[in-house]
Amino acid sequence: QVQLVESGGGLVQAGGSLRLSCAASGRTFSSYTMGWFRQAPGKEREFVASIRWRGGSTYYTYYADSVKGRFTISRDNAKNTMYLQMNSLKPEDSAVYYCAADPSYGSSAIGAYDYWGQGTQVTVSS
């Protein structure tokens, strides 16, 4: 069982930055693929980014096209924490952001993730 708690959301102007954090419980955090998803009002939840630890200092990261070059996903296995650095934010990035854990190799599919946090609101004003 993994419990996830997001933090770091808030209100920011377009062009600004935010860093989201996802704190995880459990002793097997490093073995999970971790992902960020977001859901805007009236829209389906969508994949943002994922990260899997390959061992040593090697990580596999994947991004949605809409955030490539602006967002950076990272994790600190020693702290059981994942991060999402969001730069050059746009109003269309406004959404509730969720972190999720996948015990396998991970994907961009929502159904691949077994554990979810409660979400943190990100609002980008124009």
C-alpha cells in the first residue's frame, strides 16, 4: 500500500513557475514508476509526466507533448518524494494535479497506476 500526498500548488501568473511535490509512504517507493496527471474542469484527466528509476543515477522520464521543455519531473528515493518543476506556465496548465504510483514499468495510461493522491490545485492567471 502506498499513500501519496501532493503539495506546492497555488496561483501564479502566466510565465511564472511552481514546483509540486508528492510525498509517498511505504518502503518500496524506489521500485514504483511515479507519474503526474492533471484534470481541468470539464475535461478528462490527462498524463503529464512519469519517472522510473533504472538504478544508480539512471532514470527514465516521459512527458506529454504539451509540457515538454517547460516541465521537469524528478524524484528523491531517499526522501520518498517526487517533484514536478513547472516553468513558463500558461493559463491552459490550470488544473488539479495528481501524483500516482505504478508498481510496474509505467505508462501514460491512467489505468496503469494503482495509487493516487488527492490532488493540488494549480491556477495560472493570464
